[in-house]
Amino acid sequence: MERDQELANFPKGLAEQYKKLRTIKRTGPAIVPIRKEQCSGCHMKVSQNTINEVRRGQKLMTCESCSRILYIEEVLTDASSEQRAASS
Ligand SMILES: [Zn+2]
């Protein structure tokens, strides 16, 4: 069940891509947040281009160093707080 909760953080399109990846790789790829422009899995700097793609949310981006799937926590947080501000 925890895996599905992880997917809840994903835009729907990305969740679909993730499921496909999980089907291909038996163990399934890990998903790690980008923090301070670093992959929090291996702490290598993530390229700006990769960050931009993750922000756009159209593509599933993986860390060039450790191949974990990357997402940005800040974007999700910002979006939810904006929605709250708009509804009030
Ligand atoms: Zn990494």
C-alpha cells in the first residue's frame, strides 16, 4: 500500500510511466526527491535541464548517477498552498 501512496504524489501521467518502469524492472526503481538541486538518493548535483523537466511534470526523469526516479517536493507543496489561497 505504501507504494501506491508514493504514486499519489505523482501527476497521473508520471504515475503511469512509473508503473511501466516497475513492470520492466522486477524490483522497481526507487523514487527520490530533489533537494537543493541534488538527488537525495546519491547526493549528486542534478542538472538544471533535468530539474526543469521534472518541474514541468511531463516526463519521468531519472538521476544520471544512480538512475533513481526524481521528483520535486517543493512544487507539490507550492501547488497545494496556492490552491488553498485561491479557495479562501
Ligand atoms: Zn542519484
